[in-house]
Amino acid sequence: MRRLRRAKIVATLGPSSSEADVILRLFEAGADVFRINMSHTTHDRMRELVRLIRSVEKKSERPVGVLVDLQGPKLRVGSFEGDAVMLERGATFVLDADPAPGDASRVQLPHPEILAALEPGHTLLLDDGKVRLTVIETAPGRAATRVEVGGKLSNRKGISLPDTTVPFSALTAKDRSDLEAALDAGIDWVGLSFVQRPEDVAEAKKITRGRAAVMAKIEKPQAVTRLGEILDLVDALMVARGDLGVEMPLEKVPGVQKQITRTARRAGKPVVVATQMLESMISNPVPTRAEVSDVATAVFEGADAIMLSAESAAGKYPVESVAMMNRIAEEVESDPTYRSIVEAQRAEPEATGSDAIAAAARGIAETLVLSAIVCWTSSGSTALRVARERPKSPIIAISPNLSTGRKLSVVWGVHCVIAQDARDLDDVVDRACRMAVRDGFAKIGQRIIIVAGIPLRTPGATNMMRIAFVGDEAAESAPLFQAADDRRQKTGV
């Protein structure tokens, strides 16, 4: 199944979309990657969802990605006498380590690391920002604050810390357990929550050991500040706008979204824009005009993927939400201004052979109006470098590794085909032409450009380009998608 757009769609699974037939319909409507939110999913349910996604993959004969999103630390205040209090603006309110029920003057903050990290002037946001406090004085195990924005505060409400770097891991005990279960289930991407610094990514990468790619959710101001360092270690980024909108002024979020998107594009790493993209479709069959514009902005910006959360997980119209997002992306990419906007953001290639080859392939394909850029790739790096160029020509990635194809399902413009590795250079050219014709990217008599690494089966060695004429023999049947396990792929079966 060939998509008629370059931006990918991530759909979250949940109560509205956990049956096999609905997942298949979501894929047919346009979903390229399925997200499983471990905040609401047991290990057994996660494994069942992965199994259902793999069955859809087998039917479609196309790699489908699975993203497991870890919950991350949940920071909450303690409990109150009477379950809730009303905080008045200008009042003093103390956060301390005392487990006794709180009142309008104090409450327990059961996170000693936070109490130790707070400093005068730091802002605290409670209940998704509905209540705002400013620290005026600190002492061991205690922080006195001034109520800047008052309101009702009830038991166990969440707390956000936009000014405070908290010295604990982004991975809780639950996250570690969820991550190991997800890796055993063979998922492709891990969404890492509560990232503050590069060390958080390094910790997750140490656990995954290459078994899954790591996507850092940028949802805290501290992560925005250290974005470059985080990007050096991570495999992809997610712009988690919901939490960003709590921890920083809302008017800053659109600019930060552009900053993150462009930084990831320059680095050649995928970036996903998420949260409330078609929020009204949770209960309505059509989105608002503002939501359509929001999705379109992300596509115009060249984001690799756009994501649905509650719209597809718990809403009344999960399939319709995916279909709407698909139509918006198709329309944007056919707009006359789309190419000029995307090309204006193109970064200069890095000083590596792979980047030079990718940039040259894009230039040649555009100059000669070639039908497709075909990348032979084992690890996926060749396809990533070509996608970084945002070429006009479609990108076909041919890989012997199913896991590579699944990871590439989140990457802009990449249509992945799983096939046995090529025998020699002639086989590289012959099969590239066949697959371009089979999947509708080229016709007999047209030309394609092929990018590969020589010698073959050498990851990261992109060093060859070849322009190929698509002859009559390309119309013969080509090898189909092979849903083989890794062991069979490596042996060439």
C-alpha cells in the first residue's frame, strides 16, 4: 500500500481502537505507526496489542511501527483534610515532608529530591497549571511558597517544575518493568517521558542496547535548554506540546515547536509533533478549523510524523480522525507553497560521505526529474540521510531487516520494502527497478537513482549512486514483503 503523502501518522491505541478490525481500519485510513501508552496498559494487554499490530502488518505486506510510550515519574502533592482546600492569592503555602493531612497552609510533598532542589524564585505549577506558586524560602525538607494564582487544590494533584532540574532518573521502577516487557515483545520505538538532560537518554539506551530505538519526549523546559545534547544521543524527538504548554507560557509553545522540528531536521533525526492535534474529534465527527490549521502547520514545517492521542485511543471517531489527518497532510503536500517552505529550511549536508551522497542524489533526482530515489539500507541510516534532504522524488528503502523497516515507518517520505539482500551490484539495480515499478513509483521507460553502500551488507557505508533506466524486465514480479524473523533475515532465508 503506497501512501500519497510524505508525513507519517502515529495513532494511539486504546479502548476505542483495541480490536483487530479497528486497528486494520486505522492502518487503511493512514496510520503508519501505532502508539501504546503504558500509563493505561498492562503488560498482557500491551503484548496482545503488539500481536494484533503484527497481524495487520502481515496482511498489508508493509512494515508497521510500534511505539511504546513510558509513563515517567508522576509528581504529586499529598492529601488534605476534607480532600481539598482553597488557596487564596497572596497567601503563604508550605510544602514539606510531613505525611500528616494538609490544610490551607501546608501539604506534604512526598518527593524529597524536589524539596532539596527547590530554590527561592522557582515556580511550581499544580493541577496542570491551575494553581501557581513561587518559592520564597527553603529549608531542609521544607519550602515556603507564595500563591500567585489561587484556586481549589485536592488530593494527589500533579505538580510541575518548569524552573527546577530534579536530580532523579526519568525511568521509574514501573518504567523499567514496562520497558523490559516491551523489548521482549519486539516493539520498535520507546517513548521516553520526563527527559531533562542527556543522561536520561543514555540510561534508556543502556537498557535497550539497540533492541529498540529511543524517542525523547520534549515536554520540559530543561530539555529544550539542552536540546542539542539530548539530540546527540537520542534516535528521534517528540514535541509533547501538552506538558510544554503547562510548564511554559502557552504563547511560547509554537516557537519551541518550530525550534525542535528544525533542530531535528538539521540533525537528520525523526521528529513527531503530538498532543491535541484534532482534539475536538474525540467527541465530534469533524475537527475545528484551528485544529486543521495546526496539523497543516506541522506538515508545512516538514515534521516527520504527526500524532493522534485520545482522538484515536478513546474518542468516538478513531478511524475518521486518522482519515482526516491523512487528508490534511495530502492537501498540504500538494499545495504550491509547500515545496518552497520545506526547501527553505534545508540544512547544508554534514561533512561526511553519506551526507554528500544523499545531497547529491536529491540534486540529481530533481535536475533529471527522476521517478524515485531507491536506498539499499541495512541499518536504515542511508534512508535517514536521504529523507533529511526532503527530496521531491519519492524515497524507497529496500532492507533485508524487518526491524529496520519498522523503525523507518516514522521517517518522512520513506516507503520501505523488506526483501532479501542483493547478491551483487547488478542485482541491486535490477531489483530496485522492479520494486519501483511494482509499488507504483516508476513506469517502464522512466529512470530512478539508486543509493547504496559498496561492499554490500556494510552498515553505514553509503558511497555509491547509480542512475538506472527502468526496462521491460522490471514489469516482471518482484519479491514481496517477507515477514521473517531476524534470524531468518540474517541467514538470507
